[in-house]
Amino acid sequence: MRAWYFQEDHPELLQDFPNPPECFPDKFKALATEFQPPFTWIFIGPQGAFSPLHRDIWYTCAWMAQFQGRKRFLFVPPKDLKLVYRKLEDKEEYLDLRAPDLERFPSYRHANFIEAVLEPGDLLYIPSRWPHFVECLTDSVSLTSNFANVVNFKHVLIPYTRWLEKRQAAIQLMKGIMKMQLRSSGEDGEQQGLL
Ligand SMILES: O=C(O)CCC(=O)C(=O)O
Ligand SMILES: [Fe+2]
């Protein structure tokens, strides 16, 4: 199970995890909860489950805490991005590490791959903009959180603002629909404090 947003199903689990690790202060956490993007997730996977090479959302960085099992990360430094990533007109592609395509990525062997194996109790830092491939070496449970810090904040701000605007537009739309429904049923939402 990838990126399970457990707060919705089991908010009580948050009591076991009130704050991000002190070594990774998160600028989003300074905001009111409703303005924080939902970026704290649990990953549960059997041995062999994997996440293909990718960069993290909004160029955030992340930490990952390994609870159970072992997990292998392969990182590619940003200076080698062009060896493992192609941006075409209408799509983006990363090297498929499980079946490398030499036609698409002829020089991928020149990329530096940095390996990290997580054991239970380990905490890993995933730097902003570093492509990474992840695979479960055994059945595995991990908690991860993507965050903004002083370094990446200027990049994160643009997609974050877009996300806020979209969410605001969706809320306005829902309010409009509810208003229409209440009106057509002869009720007054404003008087009832609903809208
Ligand atoms: O554990 C995984 O499969 C992917 C984790 C990951 O890519 C991340 O936390 O950024
Ligand atoms: Fe990731």
C-alpha cells in the first residue's frame, strides 16, 4: 500500500507521532492544520514491492522512518539527472531500473547510484530533487513525510500556492452546490450556519 494517508482512517495514530523529528523541521507545520498539505504517509509492502525512479512531489525533501523490515534505496545525484530522465514534449520519463532501455537512456551506466539500506529504527533523509528508486527487501512498514525547509521553500511555494488556490476553488464550488440544494428544498443554509 503506497502513501496511505492514515490520518483520515485512524486519526488516533497521530497521537503516537505528534511532531516531525527535530532534525527535520518542517515549514508546513508552522501553518494551521487546514493549510498543511497531506504529506505524511505510511507505506506497507511485501518483499519485492517497489517504487520506480522518481523525484518527490513539489521538489520537497522527505524523511522516512523504517518500522519493520528492510528497504533498499538507490539515489541519483541531481548532476546525473539527464542520464536517467527525459522530458519529451508531452511526457516525462525516468529510467526503468528493472529493465533499463539503452535506446532511451544510452548513458545511464555513467550515472552515480548511491545505495542506502534501511533497517528497522533507521531514519533516512531524502534530499529535494534527488531521483530515487525504492524496493522492499523483506515485507516492510515505513512512515514518511515530505516537507519544506529553508532550502527548498522557494521552489515548493509555487506548487503549494497552486494547490491552495485549487482547494479554495473546490470549497467555493461545494458551497455553491449546497446553497442551491438548500434553496430548492426551501431551507436557508446561512441561517442554519451551514454556509
Ligand atoms: O517506499 C517507497 O516505496 C517509496 C518511498 C518514497 O519514494 C518516498 O518516501 O519519497
Ligand atoms: Fe519518493
